[in-house]
Amino acid sequence: MKNKKIKITILDFDDIKNPLLGAGQARATLEVGKRLVKMGHKVKVICSKFPGYQDRIENGIEYVHVGIGTKNIKINNALYILLLPFYVTKIKGADIIIECFTAPTSTLFSPLFTKIPVVALPTSFEADRFSKLYHMPFDKVERLGLKFYKYFLPYTKSFDKKIKSVNKRAITKIVPEGVGKEFFKIKQNTPKHILFLGRFDMNQKGIDLLLSAYEKIADKVNYSLIMAGYGSDENKIKSMVKKLGIQKKVIFVGGAFGEKKEKLLSNALYVAFPSRHEGFSLFSLEALASGLPLIGFDIPGLSWATPNVALKARRFDINEYSKLLVKATDNKLIYEMRKDARIFAKKYAWDNVANEFESFFYYVLSKEGRQK
């Protein structure tokens, strides 16, 4: 069975080269996919079109784009969701389909449109949040959809529990995200700033909470707050900074990739991670591997990070969060945490993730009688 080369089709809305998104799941798809290819498997990704998209082969992975490539990501997302069942019915020759859950409904009901085993990857698993945001019953769609899947690869125990509360027959294997070796090699310079790096989504990423907390202690710490990223809420965020009167200490640097990202990590004291909601953030692992502890809130999406690498305030308590931002500037505390962060991150590696995926796929094929 282990000698069988598996043909894998991944349904992932995002693409690492998509300028409108290019988020963590796209990176995970690339990192796991290229390792599966090196193991001898065949990997194809079906993702959404975007301006300037190109069907291509990258690191042995075949990328095929569907839908419509407008500059509006919400339109692209809607068309991808609506058209995907049509493309799923046309998938031939694959042994396994991986469906990356997609906002706002999470589940895309792929098992209804194919006889090929579908493994669900709950990358976006917050339909309840989108229901409240848009006043639509996305949470009901998510719960209904979960019942049609048999196999899941949740990132955390909380995701596993959520799946099994709806689908008691679910077969699951908890496999966390991974981190690249390059982040362990980043040099730690004398810290110059506190770093926030992520999508400029005010609500999900808790940027309003961070700015409100930082405003309380901006004059008490000798570190500026670097805001690295981009997104639809950028003007709203800059307006809030101006309203709070902290524009001299909050510095916007745009998107951060490659050497720019490495330099920001190298010069940071710690990472502000104020998210209200997270699945399993890739950047949080990259920060820890770079030797940077996380200062966040006690949310399920950060439950995997232990106290020696992450300080967590009560959920969305701005006063307590501001105190932790100050506490983490204590030299003795933060330098111990910085050492522990790299040690902690070593158990998360993309090679391990790919091996866990492969093992689970062989199990699925044996269960489905497709091992020959």
C-alpha cells in the first residue's frame, strides 16, 4: 500500500500568487503539496481566478484556475463557491480530493458531487462569525454540510470537537500547520519595535483592540508599533490611529514578504497577535520559529500555544491586554520567552505535516477499498 502513488486534487480558493489574498492556506497548500510531489505523488490544485492569474506547474504542483478573475475578492469567492460543484463532477482519475473549507459557508458539499473520497480541511471554519457579520444563515449551511463528509484533518482539538459535535461518524486526525526551516535561521537583532503582521481585517484580526490597548501604553514603552500588511480596512485602521493620536508611534510599512519580512522579524521584540478569531495561524508559527513570543487573547485558535511562548489576556479585555504589552517588554521575561519560542516551534515542520497527510490518505484509501 505504501508504494502506491496517490493522485491528489486540492480544492483551495486561494493561490500563493493571488495579490488579493495569498494568505496562510495558500502557503500551506504549496508547502505540503510540493513535499507530497517529492514523495512521488501527483498534486493538482483547483483555485479561483484573479487578475493576472496563470495556470501553471510550480514545484511539481499543477495549478488550475476557475471562476472569474475580477479585482473584487468577494465576487471571485461567490463564483468559486457556486461553480465548484460543476468542476468537482469533472474530476477524473484522482484518488483523493482535499477540500479546503471556504468562507463564509465553510463546507462546499463536495462529497455530494463525486464518488472520490473527500478529505475536509477546515481552513475557514467560522460560519457563525460570518452569519453575525452579514446576517445570513451561513452557520446553518456549515452544520448541514459537515454531515456529508466522512474524513477530516482538523488543526486543533477544538476543531476536532466542533466537527464531532455535529458529525459523530467523522473520522479525524489532528494535524497542525507547519513552519519552514528558514525562520529558525533569522538573526535576532537588538529589538527596535513591536510587530503586527497580517491581513488588515479590523474585526477578525482584532486590530481595533490592539490600537486601543497600545494607545494606553504608547508613552510607557520605548518601542514603536509596526503595522505590516494590507487589506480592505487599511483606511479605517489609519483613521483610528489618527483619532487616538498615536500616529507618531504606529508605523505602516505595507505588505511584508521575503527579505522585508525577515528584517521586520529580526528587529522585533515580540509579535502582537490580537485576533478575535483564528483557525491555526501560519504566521504565529513563523513568529515563534523566529524567536518571537505572541501577545494575544485567550481564544480557541491560540489554545495550542503554551504560556511560556504566549501571553494571553482574557478574551478582548483591552486593559489586561495593554498590561501584557508592557509586561512583555521586561528584559528577563521576554528573553526567556524568546528562547523558548524557537524550541517550542521545532516540533512543527512541514515535512512532518506532509508525512501525516500521506499516512492519513493511505488509511482513507484502505477504508474505501482503493488501495490497489
